[in-house]
Amino acid sequence: MALFNNSPEKKEGGQQGQYPGWLVAVTWIIAILMIALMGFSLYTYFTGRSLLAFLKMPGADVEVTRVSNMPEYVPDTSYESVERSANPDTVLPAGSRKEVINYTVTAGDSLFGIAERYEVEPESVLWANDVLNDDPHLISTGVTLKIPPVDGILYLWREGDELDKVAAKYNADVQDILLYTGNDLDITNPVIEPGTFIMIPGGWRPLQPWVVPVAAGDNSGVTAKIAGPGSCTPDGGFFGTYSFVWPAPYYGDVSGNDYWSGHQAVDAACFEGDSIFASDSGVVIYAGPISGGYGNLVAIDHQNGYLTLYAHLSGFNVACGQSVSQGQVIGFCGSTGNSTGAHLHFEVRQNGGFVNPWHVLQ
């Protein structure tokens, strides 16, 4: 019998077939094509190649890009990085030191420089060392100083002390003392043995001033006399210009202490024997040695409310009562008095009070 027969056949009962032959043929063709397409789909899925490539048609070398939920990572070959080598030296964060350091003063040291080296304020070093009596000039070679770990008061606990009273005395909070880890205290039951040093972080007290006292004069309104063997009371003399020049050879160079609350002067850098100059015109009211750590001192009254002092000199080039002009040589750099090395201690006073020299120097 032929596969396709368009002629109608009679079935039993005399009924005609339900589907024509051509329809059955089309159905088979469609089924075969679907099976072929499914096969090609599986081919492209597993090989990543298109159907056109399989048939060798123009443009058939284009690969099929798969789509997934996450993009495929492709490293950027143009990326540049900076190599970091291992550093064996550990840099500790600021404030990590908890212990008190005993430091022995050497030649050329200053209280300001020592404090800066250990990252504390110079006042904290003064408060921690009774031997200095709040005077930064009293440091000398060979003296051992206690350097506190943080700014505040390093306090020696005494019999009968109470935390709240000690904290109040130094303007601090009890909690700050208890919580400071360097004190190693039990905050629930703090017991401090007499003779133990504790740190009062942020504590402070007024500094006792140690300066050359001056007596107000009738003419200048500042001074007519400084007690000591080099003093005199001049009558008349040159007047100042209200401008001040650097009194040492190396302009702006500081050796040791700069101006701060415990050192109301500038230590100008100079070498032994260098010339020292009058910062402004005036009359010399002191030229000689003096107590208080200043060593050899020259003081000039500018007779306009200002007074300048030049300390630690190795020698003099003027006499008391002499008038001097701005820039004139008045003495020579030295290290007399309480000093660990040659420098010039330079003070400016106005109407009896201290002035930061940096505010008036040209």
C-alpha cells in the first residue's frame, strides 16, 4: 500500500477516514523539523557555536554568548598597584606609653626640647619634678627628671590622701584617675599605697613664676632699678622706637626653650662669644651677674613702657647707665647661670608684664 493515498477509502461501516493524507504528511514534516531544531539547540548550547557556523555560512564564526545570572569576571590587565614592603619597625600610637621615664639631662638640653621629644607639654615636666621649683632654668647637666606618660600631674600619693580631694586640688575628675590604665586601679575598690606615683590626666595647677623682679620707675613706667650688683638708676638716655630687631646673629633660630607659660622668653641660638645686639634703643639699667639662673645679664629700659633683658652672657660690651642704639653690640653669647649650653635668653616686658617676643620682633 502507498504511504500517502489521497483517494478516500471506505472503512467498515461505510464511513470515510477522519484526516486527509496531505495533513498527516505535513504533521510528520513539522515533527521532524522540530526534532532537528532541538538537536541543533543542544549542539549550540554545549559547543558555544552557532547554527550558521555548523552550516559553514558567511559570518558563521561569531560565538554565542551565554547569559547567566552573574557576569563572568575578566581581570583588568591595565590595573596598576603599589607594592608595600614589610616594615619590621612598629609605630606605636600617640599616648601608648604608660610608664614614667627617668631622663638624665645632658649638655645642650632644654626643658622645652625634652618635653617635645617625649610628646608632652613642658608644664607637665615642671609639675612632675619638684627639684625644678617651677623654674625651667634650673635644669642642669646630670640632673634626672621624671617624664610623665601623658599631660597632667604626676602625683606622689601620701598618707591620708583621698581621691576626690586630690582630684579637686588639681582641677581633674576622679573618673579620669580611675580609668587611666597606667594607674592600674580597681575602680570598684581603689586602694593606693602611700609612696605610689599616680597620674592625674589633664590635671593642672598654676606655675610659680621665677623671674628677675623689676621696680617701676618714674620716667619709663617700667623700671628704674633691678636688684643686684650690676644695677644703677640712670637719669635720662635714649628712647626706643617701638620696633624690635632680633638680638642674636641667626635670625629666628631658637635653641632650647621657646615662649610658653613657664618660660616667658625666647632662647635665641648663638655660639659662645657671638655678638649680642640691643633689640631697640634705650638706656642700660643693669649690666652684671644676677641670681635666679640668669647668669650675666644686661637689661635695657627703652623709656616708652618697654624693657628687654639679655641673659647667660659670657661678657659685656656696655656699662650700666649707658645709652645704646638699636642693633648696637651690648655683650657676648655665653652659658652662664642655669644653662646647659650657649644661648641667649631674651625677654620683652611692657608696663610690668611679659610680652611674647614674637609679637613685637621684626
